[in-house]
Amino acid sequence: MVDEGSLLQREKKRWFIFVFFFLSGIISASLSSRLPDIQQLLKVNNSVFGVVLSSLYAGLFIGLIIASWLVASYGFKKVMIITCILSALPLVFVGVFASYLLAMLVLFLMGISRTIFNLSANTGAIEVQSLYDRPIIAGFHGVWSLACFVAGGIGQLMISYTVSPFFHFLFIVVFVCISIAFLKNKKQGLSIEKERRPFFVKPDRYLFLLGLMALCTMLCEGAMFDWSVNYFEKVVHAERNLLTLGYLSFVIAMALGRLVGDKLIAEFGMFRILLINGILLAIGFSIAAAFPLVVPAAIGFLLIGLGDSVMVPVIYLLATRSPKMTAAYSLSIVTFIGYTGFLIGPLLIGNISQYFGLPTAFYCLSGISLIIVALSLRVKKLVP
């Protein structure tokens, strides 16, 4: 039997990690909500803008090379706090640079800090998960999605009142810094494990296939964050006050899916959830591409959000079952492969949309979603 003090301490740890998942979502979605304005500021077409966005994901990719080593060497808590601040600060500069080369540099640096922040936060979530005898991992990602919804609403408000990206992002940075300053004055009781580990660990087949699933999932998710507002502006031709409707439909559905995800995982099992969600992704992209009108597109984006909702949490949970390495390294390997989807996504979607249109790019994403279904069947046979 667990005493009341231990239960209280456990909940404090859980809520501490919740806050950082919330801040991560605020930072990510604030940038996504103003991407059309940033593209207009840079005065570039979809193809070039895809290259600009790829610099962010290149940073995400490069950051993973050192992320697991940093977390293992210095503890996830210290790394998480520092990189949270470093993830937010570049937002201000993205909102003022009219040169796409300077914007690429800032996004690249932002990507490095963001990926280390994300890995450290997920490592903390796995540590807290180990304190419970029921699934809670999807709840952390649900908080992240709720933060995306909040940030999307703030973004729409800023757009409606023609607030420049600079002042919008400055507000976000101040909010993040105040939140962290408040948290640093609280005692969380989190253990900070430090251990010297090799800089590189070779993945086994099990982790490699999980990484491929993460790659396909993150490619689809990245497309939503990068192109959903553009889709409603240039394909759906929605009114300006409805430009973020598709994005908000996506993040609301994703948040709801993640908030009930732990119960669904316990009820149906991880692999059945992966199959259903992969199919939902494919259907959602197909509807949005086939019917580029406000309501059908919003419904399609909603299905995409439901399909995407617990993919990454389940993949991460499966990764930590690897008997060959610690959670930090398992997560790092799967995330490293998965972030390739974020890296190639903007280039793929940008070029396809430039020459064949965004609906065609969405049909391609529907096909990629079905690859997730096939991979989940294969991984099921290899799970330890």
C-alpha cells in the first residue's frame, strides 16, 4: 500500500512535467499559427518556404545527436529547463527577419534546442510513468495538444487584430520565462539520474521499425503544423477569420484523443490503437484533399487529429520496452529516425504542392499513413 505522502509527491512530479509539455506546445503552435505571415514577410513561394521550414527540422535532427547524451550526463530536469528557454527565445527573431537565410539560421538553432527540450521532457514523462501501474503517458501529450489549441486561439486573435508576429512572439517568450521562474521556486522532488553513456548507440531491428513508424507519423503531423493554415488560405479560400479553423480542428481532436488515450490504450491495447489511428489518418487526408471546402476540410483535419493523437505516445512507450538500453537512449533512437519525417516533410510537401498542388500532397500523406498500418503489424511480432 502506498502512503498518502508518496501519492502526493507522485502527483507533484506529474504536474511538473505537465507544465513543460504545455510550454512545449505553446512554443511549437505559436510559430505554426503565424507561418503564412512569415512566408509573406520573406516573400517566397511554397517551394522556397519548404526549404526555409526544413532548416527547423534539420536543427531538430542535429539536436538529437547530442540530446540523449546530455540527458544521461546532466539529468533531464536541468536540460529540460535550459532548453525550454532556448526554444522560445528564437521566436522573437523569426518574427522580424525579412531575409530567408537569416530566418533559416534562427529556425535551425531553434530546432536544436527544441529537440533536446522534447527528449528531456519525454524522458521525465517516462520516469513519472514508472511510478504508476496504469498508462498515463498519453495524458502528457494531451496537455501538449491542449497547449497547441490555446496557442492557435491566441494566434487567431493576434491575426484578427493585425498584431505583428514580433509582438505576438515576444508575448509568448515572456510567458514562458515567467512560468519557468515560478516553477524554479517550487520543490518537485524529481530524481535526476546522471550516468556516463556512449555518445552513439546502434539501434536493433525493433527500435528501427518503431523509428520508421515515428518517421511516417511525424511527417504527417509536421504537414499539419506547417501547411494547415496555408491549405485553408490557398486551397479552401476561407475567410481570414477562418484561416486557423483547420488547424484548430486538428489540434482539438488531437488533444481529445490524447486525453482519453490512456483509457483507450488500456482497453484495446497499443497495436489495435495504432491500426485504427493509421486508418483514420488516411481517411482524413483523403477527405481534405477530395473536398477542399471549409466544412469537409475541417472534418478531414479533425480525423487527422484523432488519428495522430496517440501515435507518438504509443511508439515511445513501446520503445522503452527495449531490454538493451535505457529509456533516454531508446527514445533518442526512435525520435532520431522519426524526426527525419519532420526534416523531409517540408521539402516533400513544398515541392509537390508547388508543381501539383497541396491536395495532391495530401493524397501522398494518405498513402504514407497506410504505411504506418503495415509497420505496426510487423512490429507486433517483434515486441519484447
